[in-house]
Amino acid sequence: MELINLPRLKNQELQTVGENSIRICSAFNEVTTAVDKAANSLNSFKKGMQKDTSTGVPKAELDNKRDRLLYGLMLSIKAESHFPHDSATAKTASTLINIANKYTGITRMSYNEQTAAIDNLLEEISKLGLSAEVLPFVHRWLEPISNANLAFKAGHEAFIEGNVKLSGTSAASYVAPQLAEDLQNLYTLMFAYAKIGNNQAIIDAYQELEFLINSVN
């Protein structure tokens, strides 16, 4: 039986090791203080993990969806300008091209800029008052683009709310060293009791800790 040295672990591994270590050791009054300290650090660490996850609201995925739809609309507008329409429809198609040209590079804007630009683009197109018979291809793009922009706004609001709720929480990577230190202190204390005492339950628990650490080493 040797003193356990906690290896450097990924955050998910550290959380699992921490949870299991506390579970194994919590039955022993001899190490209650060390268990409580490790448990407090683990709680802070898990909150940090939640904060890291909250910043992972799939904004990029939502943005990619509206980017693809915008790209499709712009291509359709440009393609339609080459069709031999009657003069009135050709004039409307030309107006659409002018509107589209104003928003060249819209998919490369920052998130907030693009969100506002999409609203403005949709408003400009709606002001043309296109009927279902005039350039009907336009109508099938507008609702999906509007819905995609609304979905992005909702995702962004959830992102903000999540960060506000966890604004006082440190990131997991910041808390990890303290958790690792507290776990190491717990292992050291368990080792001492297992080495010099005669409590078979502690000895068995320490061997379980050894197996736990070896499984991630």
C-alpha cells in the first residue's frame, strides 16, 4: 500500500474522481473535516462546470442555420435577376438585387450586428409588398429566415441569463487546483489511518481509492 498521488486529470475525470472519493471516505468520522473540505471544493467545481456549459449555448449552430438560409436567399435573388421577366417584374427583381447588395457580407458580421441586419433586410423586402404571384420564390425564404433569427435571439437571451445567474461563480479550470489539493490531502489522511490503524474498513476503503485512481491513470 502506497500513498496515492492524484494525477493531472481532465475536468470531467476530476469531477468523477472527486465524487467517488468523497463517497468512499464519507463513512469515516476520522476524516470528516477533510471530506467536508473536499466536498465544498467539489461543489464549487461543479458550479464552475455549469458555468462553462452555460457559455456553450449553441449560438454558433443557431448562427450557422441562419447563415445558410441567408446564403440561399441571396443566391436565389441573384439567379432570378437573369430570368427574362416582364418589365414590371424585372424592375422588382432589380430592386431586390439592390437590397441584397446592401447586405453583402451580412454573414460575416458580429452576432448582434447580423441579428439587427436580418431584421432590417426582412423589413425592406416586406415593404416591397410582393404578392404570391410576383417573384414567389422570395416568400418561401422569408419565414425560415425570420424563425432562424428569432431562435438565435432566444439562444442569446438564454446565454445572457445563464451567465448572470452564475456571474459570481469561478470557472471550473480556476477551481480545479484547489479541488485536487483537497483530494490529495484526503488521500494522505486516509493513507495514514490505513497504515497505522487497525480499522479494516478504512484499509478496504483506501484500496478502493487506489483502484479508482489507477482506473484513470
